[in-house]
Amino acid sequence: MSEEQFDLVIIGGGPAGYVAAIRAAQLGMKTACIEKRKTLGGTCLNVGCIPSKALLESSEHYALVTGKLQKHGITCEGVRLDLAQMMKRKDAVVRQLTNGVAGLFKKHKIEHVLGTGKLKEVKGERKTVEVDTGSGSRVLVTSKVLLATGSEPVELPFLKFDGKRVLSSTEALSIPEVPKHLVVIGGGVIGLELGSVWRRLGAKVTVVEFLDRITPFSDNQVGSELQKALAKQGIEFRLSTKCTGSQDADSGFRVKLEDLKTGEQSELECDYVLVSTGRRPFSAGLGLSELGIETDKAGRVGVDAHYQTKIPGVYAVGDLIAGPMLAHKAEEEGIAAVEIMAGQAGHVNYDAIPNVIYTWPELASVGATEEELQEKGVQYKAGSFPFMANGRAKAMEETEGFVKVLADAKTDRVLGVHMLGPRVSELIAEAVSVIEFGGSAEDIARTCHAHPTLTEVVKEAALAVGGRALHM
């Protein structure tokens, strides 16, 4: 079997892998990227971030036409849902973007290897990667390997994914009908976003969460307000509740629950169950244990500050390593790892990684929460400002939510920013930049923001840190 020589072989063509491949090619490396899917982009582009956002956008338009537009003096009659067309559009968006990545690979002369890659042998600088193409094998030889295989949904032992009634996030993107009752196990990002899609389209949605709150990673105040907003939209919440089992029912499916506070047992009948209790690193089958690369209980690969495993020249990034499982975090790590390989100073500031939930209103945050600062004993000042008092938000008829800025009590350096409101997924970028460059609340407050815009809420919240908000 002939060997193919490369400077870098990347296993995984998701956000971390394909972006790293492009950056490596820019730096002059002969690069191969192995991906088992026929299309590049990984979970994010194919069955995650992009298709879910397409459905969120479409379902929000439907919600506007069937209700919200009436306040604007627009009455629509004869509105109907064409779910097949909505799904067709979603698939088209995915196809356009995955084709775009393939085009970038051609532009940068990156070898796209279709198949499943495995680290076969390491002899000093020489690393051998074997690829199972389905119809044979390819052997790639390189001095550097980047592991970027991402993650996969976690199923419950008593709620195994069947792709028909018990769904992972992948199948929940393509339900062939609007569910009568969708039960969502898990009150995190995936569950809330997909639950929102189907609720807007007419489904009854019940979210079952083990903890006593949804969005456990978020600032408590912001997460609490998001729950209230979603409850007003009709999503039901069963908090501090454990799913204990399931069984078939005449009308579809029955989920068994236990209230963790009272011990009370109950059941929910539904036609679909979305299990969104988390994801785990896709580290199996890479040949790691055979080469002495250990993984922790969660399946994560250990790396040093330069993303290198215990084997020199073998790196890992993205969902395979510790940290939030976010596409943009993975991209930044992929770029940093490749730049380090090239002798540059690649770096990721983990205090400046934004988190977003694309419900409506949206939730966005960066930096420390109030709870984290209190736990660490950090002295801070907080300033907040509601969208209700913002001219653009009123004109849009989108006044739910607020922006909160947390700053060091002595230095005024911004430590965290938390937002709930319209399009805060876009507004958070300003806060990320300020934290990245070590800016202060005063820096935001002294920056001229266009009027009337939603961004003025960020400015007012920064002013409020010093007790001088102008419009409250």
C-alpha cells in the first residue's frame, strides 16, 4: 500500500478541523483533512448550529405572522404552515454552506479525505494515519496530527435513540410533522432552541430539567428571566425533575418522571421525546489508548497549553478537550494550534468566549457570572439597563430583557456581560472585544453608540455601573 506524505493531517472536518486546515494551508503546510461525512462542516454545519438556526429563523417568521404583527397594524389571513418547504429551505442553507467549505478546500489545495481516520503508528517525527474509506484504506504519513473529531449526543440508558420517537438533536431537526406533544429532556441550549422551534409551529412542549434551573452555565438572573419569557410563549417547565423511564403508550410514548424535591412520581404522554442531556467527545476509535494517549472519564483528551498531547506532534482541539463545546471556541483553538505548529504565538483567551442561546428573546453572555464572582470573593460593581427603556426596542415591539455589565470594583475592568433580549447574539460582540482588550465599563460608556439602536442598551448598562444611566 503506497504512502501519501503531508505536513499536517487533521482528523475531523468540523469547525475546528476545516478552519485549522485552511489556516495551515495559508501558512504553507501541505494539509489533509479526514472526514467521515460526505460533506465538510461537521455537526455544526450539517446537523447542528446552521440547520437549527435556519429553523429558528423560519419559525420566528411564522410566529410574527400568526401573532406579533397585529401590534404593528398588520393583519394576516389564511396563513398556513408548509413544513416541507421549511425543511427544504433548511436543507438548502446547509448545502450552500457545506459546498462553500468544499470550495475553500479546493482554493487552498487541501486534500479532503473521505473516511474514518485512526492514528496507527508514531515513530518520532513520523506519524502514520490509516483511513478506512469504506472501500479500502489509505495511509497518510505526516510529522503533525491534529485531532478534531468533535462530539456526539449522549443518550439515556432507558431512552435509547431510535430516530423515530426518541430523538437526538439530529432527528429533532427533521421531524416530519408538528408534534402534538414534544417532551424535551434537558433545559440547556439544544433543548431550549429546538423546543422553541416546535412550540412556535404549534406543538405543546414540556421541558424536563434535573436541576432547579434552566441554562445552568448562565448568570442566574438572566437564565431566570429567559425561563419566564419562554413560559409566556407556552413552554412548560418541570424543574428539579428526573426522568426515570419510558414505555410505549396508545397515543405514542409515555415518559416517567420523579420530582426530586417531593419524590412524587408522574408520567407524561407524548408523541416525541428529544433527549438533550449533553454531548460527549468523539474520541473512540482514534487509536489513542494503543499509543498511550489517555482520556478522562468524559472521554476528553488531555493537552498542554499548546494543545499538544503527551505525544509530541499530536495535537487535539475543540470538543475533544476541556472547555465549552462551542463551534467558535473550537475554531479559535484550531487556528491557535496550527499557528503554534508554525512557530507563531497562537493563543485563545478563554475569558472572552461568548455563549449564546438563540431562543427569542436571545441570551448571550461573556466572562464571569455574578455567582462565579461571589464564589471567588471578587469585589465587583454591577450595572443593568432594560430594553423596555430603549427607543429602538420600543419601535421594534421587542422590549423583553436587559443588559448587565459586571466590572471590577477597584479597576473598573469588565469581568462579565450578560444579555437577554432581541438580537443580543450580535450585541455581545462589543462586550467580547472590550474583555479581550482589557477594557473598562467606562470605555463602553464613553464610546459613541448610534441612535436609535439596540446597542445603546449596552452603553446605558455600562453607565449604570457608575450609577449614571441617562435614560432611567
